[in-house]
Amino acid sequence: MTQLTKEQFIKDFKEQLHADFMIKNIEATSEERFRTLGKLIKRYVMPDWLRHRAEIVTEQKKTAYYFSIEFLPGKMLQTNLLNLGIYELVEEALQELEVDLMDLVAIERDMALGNGGLGRLASCFMDSLPTIGAPGFGNGIRYKYGLFKQRIVDGYQVELPDAWLPSEGSVWETKKPHSAVDVKIYGHVYLAPQENGDLKPVYEHAKTLRAVPYDIAQIGFRNGVVNNLRLWDVEIPEKYELDYRTLADRRQVEDITSVLYPDDSSREGQSMRLIQEYFMVSAGLQTIVKSYAKMGLPMENIHEKVAVHINDTHPAMAVPELMRILMDEYGVEWSDAWAATTKVMSYTNHTVLSEALEKWDAGLFQEIVPRLHQIVGEIDRQFVKSWAGKVAGSVIDNTRIIKNGQIHMANLSIIGGHSVNGVAKLHTELLIEDVLRDFYKLYPEKFNNKTNGIAQRRWSQIANPDMSALLDQLIGQEWRANIHEIVKLEQVLDQTAVQEDFYRVKQVNKQRLADYVKKTLNIDLPLDAIFDVQVKRLHAYKRQLLNVMHIIKLYQDLKDDPTLDVTPRVFIFGAKAAPGYHFAKSVIKIINELANLINHDANIGDKLKVVFLENYNVSLAELIVPAADVSEQISTAGKEASGTSNMKFMMNGALTLATLDGANIEIKDAVGEDNIVIFGMDKDAVYAHYEKQDYNARYLYDTNPRLKRVVDAFVDGTIPNIHHEGHEIWDALVSYNDEYFLLEDFDDYVVKQAYISELYQDKHAWQAKAIKNIANSGRFSSDDTIELYAKEVWDII
């Protein structure tokens, strides 16, 4: 953007406020000022946005399109100001107008377009693509409601609608009705012979949806590059309104873009999810192909200008949908369309859990997307034919797309693309060796690793301004643009004065979080305590329950001897459980009842506190992460694909307590074994139990008195108000043989936690390790990750 002065901004701000609301600044509310500032930022960025888009068109640059069912950007005001390079200028100008920028930040609602790591990663990539100067656009859905707003009532999770989208829309979006496209679902499709012998699909009784795009600028860091995140909303086309005669019919259509992950426990919910995924994919691809067609280049060469990325399996219908568009709308022969499609498509796998790899009932698929059902059937038939006689029949059976009446979307993504990647070194190894090993036999050249990263500008400069200012003093400001410069901290980490400076910054951040906890929960947190944090989606494999068991053990120790000399601990949890995930909800109830028990026990005092912060989201993470002393990354080895919270905590000077899982392994490689705390079984030990079928939770329970006492606390009345939940947990650990090996890892976990308590008492040793983590966090930048995608997968830079 052109050079902006403080005087010009103040003039622009007053004019924009008057134009929008016909009021002066002194009369305006924080909401009106926020919307005014947002519109002004859009105005400032528009020339670069239009220029960059025009460059892509005129120079016919190959562009990547990142298809994701989730994007989780959180609040965008500070990021946009920072990336434009006008953060300090605007902050100072607003001060002259007697407006506090942070008041406007508080007004902004988190953009609730995702659930957790998948959506946050997608948003990090949207930030990194323009920052490295790469042409890469996002494609998703404009949800009106987030997953849900979590409230804790009597210790239980209660789900409320998360109406994040204001009635007037998001200030950051621009509606583009002229770019709307029609999406057809349901009906019947048959192939009619043409005079030239070709077969042309004929649609009968299809329902038509109007997909309307809303564009959000994605601003590169101080480089004038602006990409686009396109989110699709649904409308009923006027010429088809007779197909939707009742309010109920219309609401059913509106629900397509109402909420992320509709409940799929019923066939109606499954239908809604499938329609939602197809709607996003079809709208995006129709627009992309139309844009390519304007170049006047051969349609079968579309891969030379277009890359489409399938982020997890939700957008997997992109494969048959591109085939449909190329063949049915542009007359490309099957073989040419298939060759182009496989070169266009690439796929990231985010899980080793088979239940997380989407499968659709073939009958439902045929009912909702009949033409795609035909195309997928033909892809499957040709796949089987191409490998018959070349590999074992079992390999073909394990990798084909349609089997047992289900369509396997991961298989479709792999067969229909040229690249398959995992998101951490260990995760990719597990895909190759176990989860997708038969695919690796067929297509070894497709497999590669792209370890996840984070947008460190948000998790340092925005989330932790005090640490950022200290870094400026110690190593200069170059690290803000090039995070690898942060390694210069290595040169000063042993200096006592530097350690004390970082300690003071941490205490300021802990005070900020403690103030929030006091305000929301009326609990006083001791700042001299270890802030031990586990924040992430609540799932059995992430083992929040192991953390709980350790807290119970500490509580029992203190009840046995209230005079015990311990390092004070504050255990902080933040997590949402999926609405239908009963086990996870029981863990939440137990955490909250355990917190009530401990926090109100006068004999425990400040030695032990437990806090569960409701409605965990990006903004709350920005408050929690800088305050953490310990980062709990304790999933069962081999289950967590990567993790990205581990990287955020590391960058903010927390020590990682971890299993050798996901990116924890690469963090250990970066900082050295002395600066991370590793415990528990590794992947090989876990898989040995699977192979030998020799794990015996009952034996561990019966032969370890300390462990037995902890586990029995769930059912013996130690923790009040958890009768049903406690028995469910006890049964999971003992009767049902402890699927995620908490009992085997418990003793080592306790030992390593004791080591952490002892280490924390040596403030200088602790700070040296914390600074070592910060200094080596540059390895986990999403800028680096996205550059690898751009070069090695999409070929766009």
C-alpha cells in the first residue's frame, strides 16, 4: 500500500465513520469504530488486492487452490494491521482520538469457520502463501454458526449455537454475486447417445442451488501481495424457487451453510454433510475451470496453470467433480480428463485413525450426486483393471474406492491425485508403513512429508508483544520478517540478565491470564506456580485423562501430608468435546468436579489449582499460550499426526512434556533432549502391543498400588458428583483394557512431572531451557511449510 501518515489515517477514519454511521468519533460505540476501521483496512488493501489478481490473470500464473472444509482464522484485525505494516501508526492515531485499539480488538468476534488444528493450519497457510509471494487461494464455506459455543453448567459441557457472523456480515468479506454459480444435486442422470457417437449426460429432476462467493483478502507480511480466501454461501435461484415452496424447504437449503459438521448420526444429517462437501467443491471448481477457460489454452492442459489441494478427505469429491466438468461441460475425452485431473489434484492426510477417514454409503452418494456416482464407479473399475494381475488381489481390495457398499474418500483422493503427504516425519512414516502401506506399494512416488508449521507472526508479535519487544532489544528486529533470525538468541541464553528478562515477560503474561481466570471463574491463581497447560480437542487418544490421573495423585499426596513441600502447580485445560462423544464429555465433567474439589480445599491452598476454561478458541489460545510454563503433548505415541499447539507453546518459551509422537519428535531434534521432557512408550512399543495382543490393563491395575488408588478415585467417592462418569472412566481403563495405554505410561509420566517440579525451582536453568526453545522455534514456520508445498507439490514458485 502507499505510504500512510497518521494525519491521513485520522482524516480517513473520521470520514469513514461519518459516511457509514453519520456520527462523529466522540459519539461512536466501539462496535461502530471497529467496523469503520475494518472498512478502512479493506480500502487500503484494495489496490494491492486488485493489482495482484490482475497480475495472476495477465501473466497466466499457475495458482494453487486450497480446498478445506475448515478455516479458523480467529480475529483478523491485528493480523491485517501487522501485515500491512501500519499497526503502530494506527494504534498511535487512535490514541490521539482517545480510542484504545485493544477495545476494538475485543469487539471483533472470532471467525468460527473451523474446529481445531485442521482449520487453524489452513488459516496459517492462508497467511503464509502471500507472505512468500505465492499465488494461492483458499476455498471453503461461509458458515453462519461455528461448531458450537461451549458453556460449562454444573461441570457438564453444554452446546449453544455459536452465531459468530453478524447480521450485517463480516467486515472483512466482499460479496461477489456476479461470480455465483449453480450446483445441482439429487435427480436422475442418464447418458444419451449423440449423433457423433458420444454419450452426453442428461439430468432429470435435479435440484439447483445457487452458490454465492464471499471473498476475504489474505495479506502478505509487508510485501504488497494479497491473495484471496473464497467462502461460499447458498441461495435459492429465483428461476428455481418453485422447487422450494415451503419455509421448511427453504430452511433445509439454508442449513447447507449454517453449521460446520452437521450431526451425522442420522441419514438426514449424513445427507446434509455430503451436500455441504459437494456444494463447496463444485462451486469452487466450476469457478476455477471457467477462469482457466478464459486463458484460451487447451482444457486438457489445465494442470499447467491450476493446482487443487484436498485438505483431509472432506473435499475429495474434487476428483470426480473436475472429471465431470472437463468431460460434460468442455467435451474432454475420459483419458485426457483423467490425466489432467491426477496432475491437478494433491492430498494431505491428517490422521492415522481409520474412523477419521471418510466413507460414504454408496446408495446415499448415488442419490445426492448421481453423476459423480457414475464417474467414481468408472474410476474404480479402471483402477482395478489397471492393477489386475500386476499385484496381489488383496492389495487391490484394500485400495479400491468402492467396497462393501461404501465409497472410501481417502482412496479416491490418493488414486485421483499425484501427491499424498503426511504432516510430520513420524506421521508420514506411519502412513507408509501401516495405514496406507498398500497404496505405497502401488504409488511410492506420490508419498512425501510436509511437517506442519504455524504463522509465528500471530503467535509472537500479536499474542506476545512483551516477548517480541524483548527480542527486538536482544537480537534486533529482523526476526519479525525472517523468523530464522530468532536463532541468534542462542548466543545470549546463558546470560543471567537475559534469563531474568524472559522470566519477567512470562510473569506479565501469567498475570494477564490470571486476571482473566479471576474475572470469569473467580479463582485466584498463584503466579509463582508452574502453569501447566493442555489445550486441544478433547479425545481419548490425546489423553487429557492421563493429566487428570496425575492431578489426582498430587491431590492424594497432599491429603496424606498437607505439610508436603511441593512446587505449586496450576493445571489449565481448554477443550471442546464433539457433541456426540460421551466419553470426552465425561472427562470434562470429571475435570470440572476435580477442580471444584481441589480449588475449595483450604488445606491445599495455593499448592494446587485446576482450571477448565470454557469455549476454547483462537483468541483464548492467544491469552493462554504466552502464559504457559509447561506444554502437555501427551498423546499415545503414533496417534497424533503432528500437533501445532506444541509449536506455539515452544515459540513462547514453554517446556514441552511429551510422548515421542507427531512433531514432538522434530521439536526434540531441534532443541536437544535436555530441553524437552520425554516420557512413555514410543511408537514401536505401542505397535508391539498391537502385534502381540499382550497388553493387560487389569494386571497393571492389580499390581501397582499407587496406580490402583488413583484409578479407584473415579469410583470410590474421592471426587464428588461423578458417579456415572467415574464408572465409565474406570471401565475404560480397566474393564475395556485401556485402549490408549494410560496405565502403562502413568509411572513414567509421574516421574517426569516430578523432574519438572524440581527443575522449576532453579529459575536460571529453567529460563535457559525456555529460551533455547524460543531460539529454535523458527524451524516450525508455516512460511517454510508452504514454500515446500509451493515448490514440490503445486509448482507455483
